[in-house]
Amino acid sequence: MINETQFKMKITFLGTGTSQGVPLIACECSVCISINGKDKRLRSSILIEHNDSVFVIDSGPDFRQQLLRANVKKLDAVIFTHEHKDHIAGLDDVRAFNYLNKQPVNIWATQQVQEAIKREFAYAFSEIKYPGIPELKLNEITNEPFIINKTQFQPINVLHYRLPVKAFRIENFAYVTDANHISSSEKLKLKNLDVLVLNALRKEKHISHFTFQEAVDLAKEIGAKKTYFTHISHQLGLHDEVGKELPPSIELAYDGMELQII
């Protein structure tokens, strides 16, 4: 766990890939056949350690593998950005924490995302509870800041084409995934950041994600001391080669990358 004499918050990238991950099934492009571990990307998710609490933002299809790889032994809450399958599909695996802690796992999501969770995991909300199903305590995210234990989350509204998505700010750190539009008023919530995480899917135009250049331009506009790109597809290119195209204040994130925020 965190030693707060060293840093206030630790961020671990559990996954930095797009909805199909990297490598893509059956693809033989240079990225998908790369032997560089930084070109292997599970679906996007982050682990946050702050104030002696442990949080995960999004639980995609690789959730079990991600938690095992990061050696996660404690989980105080799962916070959701939106309801797409690559962000909620692994939620069943919180059952391990139900068993360890003998209590439901706190889930934070908008009403729209909660309805999707109830559809996808209907057995968890059935009147007749089958033994061993995940136990979930739903908590609503609105537009107002919310506190889990001692940690405050500031929701930020972004658009994934026409789908509302929540980004989040914790102190001087912010996480923005699955977006291609942020209004001027919501951008104000991203000022004075030490670290920004932002999605940058590929170089070609996309209907619902920031492109590489759009993400670079937005990162410069927001002006965080450091920006890391995530939700990356195989179409963006090789990690090491793309990294050479970025200014010093911007880097590509990779699976397992850890940030210590003072």
C-alpha cells in the first residue's frame, strides 16, 4: 500500500488498449506481432491508490487478469465511466472481494450505467440469489463531486460521439477515456493538473474517439504538467516509434505503468 511520506497517490495502468485489445485477434500487422511488451494492451482500466484506499475505474473483459497481474489485494470501489462492454464486462470478478470482505463491493455509476449493469448481470439483482453471485452496492454518480472514504472524485462530462461518458478528477490528477468532445465549461475542470490521462485511439479520424493529433492538441490546451495517452489501438503504431513523435510533456502509457503523484 501507499507510504504517504513518499507520495500522495499511485496510479497503475491496468490496461491501455481499445475495445478489442492489442494484439487484435488474427491480425498480423507490425504492432500485433511486436515482441515489445509495451505493444501488448489489455482493455483500458486504471488502479488508484489514495488515502489508504484502492479504487478501479472500469472493469473490462480482462479484469481478472489485470487484478492478478497487479497483485491487487484490496478494493474499496469500482467507478464506471460508461456502459460499453469493454468497460463493464469483467464486473463479475469482484466476487473474490465479496468472499474476502464478507460484504458487497461499492459500485459508482450514473443511472444509465447502472441500468446497463442490471441488464448485463441480471442474476446479481434477482430476487432469488444463487450462491456465489457477485454482491454489489450501487451508488449514483451525478454531476456533483462525490467522496469515497476520504477521496473526492470530481465528475467531468465528456461525449463519446453521442454517448455521455464520465471523466474523473482526483486532486491534481484526471482520467479521460472514450471521448471525442469536451465542452469549454467542462474543460475548466481540467485546469491546473499535474497529470492528465487522455484517450488517443489512432491517427485516422474516428467517429467517437480523439485521434492522436486531436489528443496532442487538447493536451497542449489543457496544459497539464504531464499527459499520458491511453485507449490505444494497433492502428496508432508501435509504442516506441509513436513515442518519438510526442513532445516531452506527453507520453504513451502502457500496461503496468505506474505513476507516483506527489
